[in-house]
Amino acid sequence: MEFSLRTEVEQARLAIRGFVDQRLIPLETDPSSYDEHENIRPGLLGELRTDAKAMGLWALSVPLARGGRGFSMADIAPCYEEMNRAIFGPVVFNAAAPDDGNIRVLGQVATEAQKQRWLQPIIDGEVQSAFAMTEPDGCGSDPALTYTTATRTATGWTIHGRKWFITGAGVAKHFILIARTSDDARKGLSAFLFHADQPGWRIVRRIAIMGPEEHGGHCELAFDGLEIPEENLLMNVGDGLKLTQIRLGPARLTHCMRWTGLARRALEIAMAHAETRRSFGATLIDHESVQGLVGSAAMEIQIGRLLTMHAAWKLDQGDFARKEVSMAKIVVADALQKAVDTALQLLGAKGYSKDTVIEWMYRYARQARLVDGASEVHRMVLANTLRAEGRDFFAWDAAHG
């Protein structure tokens, strides 16, 4: 794989860096920038999104014909990294979860009519979306434990069941729903599209969490007769598990791209403090113990970003990159937590207080080892892949030609 960036990608990365440094990072110290859930205030977000669109920094992975830049996975990796050096960054550029993952999967599997109806408004930033898969006492890392049912009717499907921790559901208008259509172990799930204004479902509660929330929170949903017409079936009956696999691999990797940027920012804050704060006759950075902390954190960030770029490259070659994505997900989640914890430790009480953005990052970072598959699940994936592949687990990619 080639590590140098195409000229267009490097120009976009630098433009994003400038936008983040000049427009977004200064907002973090202004209490009026935040909504009641510690995310960016919607009115302010709208203004910034308008500016990002005008600069051509909007929805980078979306094809040119639909208003994006047509960047590959390897192209967006350094750009997403720059975006999330600011805590508000990804959502400003329409690169935040869950919209980013929903845009990608709808672009891959939806019919042209479905793309126009359900995808384009998400791309344009007119609506937010949600991916409804996780269930109470059911589906989480294991989609086979889906208990929400879709029963065929004369005109389509009727949905009954519950979902929870559905990110963005409080404000989302367009939903992708995974439901059981049969007891078949591999073909028992199907995927559907529905609009928030349809009857037959409700938000039970917005679940309070320890960290800052995405817009729309993480909600519990109840379905008690939601009717979905046949044309809103995604792919074919029984393709729900296939759709989750198509969606979740790249979505996990874009998390890694963003988290790498957040980890870098935490280390930037730590280094700026360590270079100026004096203790026991020297600046903090001159103490060997501090050098060990920041050096280790920097190394783990770099390992994570290389794993991320390799997985992105594999996806661009048409590979599912399951083991590569799992490796990146584990390592980057740990690197993020280590970088933020290191920054908090070096800043001391100031880092633990709300005088800096580090405490925000610290609470946010803990979810990284859980979302889109717990680290233990990804280690299980790696172990099973190693058993199946043997020495080929470590095979090099052969050159062609």
C-alpha cells in the first residue's frame, strides 16, 4: 500500500485542519457553544455546516454526482482524523456516526428510488438518520439475537419489538431497521426503511449515559404495529445480516479514524502543558517519567493509525478486511483512552475539572471499547480467524503485474 496522499486529499486535509484550528477548537471554551447534552448547539452547527459545504469539505466519501468528493476509504482516513481534533468536528462535515455509516451502506445497497427518497436528504444534511439494531436482552454484538419481528402482510410488513441504545433516534427522521423475518440461522433477518412520522412506534426514553451525547442521544424504541410497505425493504428478504456486515465493518473503521484525531488532540494538549509547567526545578517534559507517558501514548496512536490505514486500503481493494478492522478497532480504542488519560494525569486537577476539554474527552473515550463490538468480541474474531487461516493469517498482499 502507498502511504503518500494524493494531492487532492492532502489539500482537503489541510483545509480541514485550518477550519478545525480557526473555527472549531475556539468554540470548545465557550459555554454558549453547547446544547444541554454537551454537543454543539444546533443553530451554531447549521452555520458551520453551511461554511463547510461552501469550502467543498462536505460528505467527502459521497460520490460527486450526489454532492460529495468521491474519496476512497484510504482518502478519508487522514481527513476524518483532522476533523476530530475538535470535539465538534465530524458532525460539522457530515462525517459523524450514525449518518456517515448509513450514507455509506445506502449508497451501496439501496435501489435508485430508495437513494433518492432516503439517502439524498441525509447527504444534504436535511435530516438525520439512525440504525436500529441493538435490543434489550438481545442483539448487541451478536445480530443472531434479534427478537424484533417483521410479519408479512398483504402490502408489506408489520413490526413488533423493542430496540435500545439507538444513536440519534431522538431527532432522526430516516431509520434503517433490522428485524427477524424467519428462524433461518443465516437468512432470518431483513432490513427495512421507515420514517419517524409513521405511526406504530415510539421513543420509550432517551437513555442517560456517562459521556457527552450525539444529537438525538441514545434511545429505547418500542414497535407495536409499525407498517412498512414492500418498497421500503432494503435488499432482499433474509439479507439483513448481510447488510449489517456491509455497514458495520467500514463504520467501525471510520470510528477509528475519528478517534485517532481525538487522541492526537489530547496529546497536543498534554504536550503544550508539559512544555510550560514547571515542577521540581524543570518543566514537566524534562522529567523522564513524563517522557515515558507521552512517548508511549504517541507510539500507540501511530500503531493505531497505521492499522486503520491498512484496513482502509484493504476495503478499497474489495476485501471485507474483517481481521484488519478488528485489530484497528481494538488498538485505536485503547490508544484513545491512554492518550486522554495521559493528558488528564499531566494536567492534574485542571484536567479533571471542566476548565479544559480533557474531562469531556475522558468521559467520551470510555465508550470506544464498547461501541460497534466490544474489544473482547473483536479479539474473539481474531482468534477464530487465526485458527481458520493458520500461517496465512500473516500473509503479505501479493503484487499484481
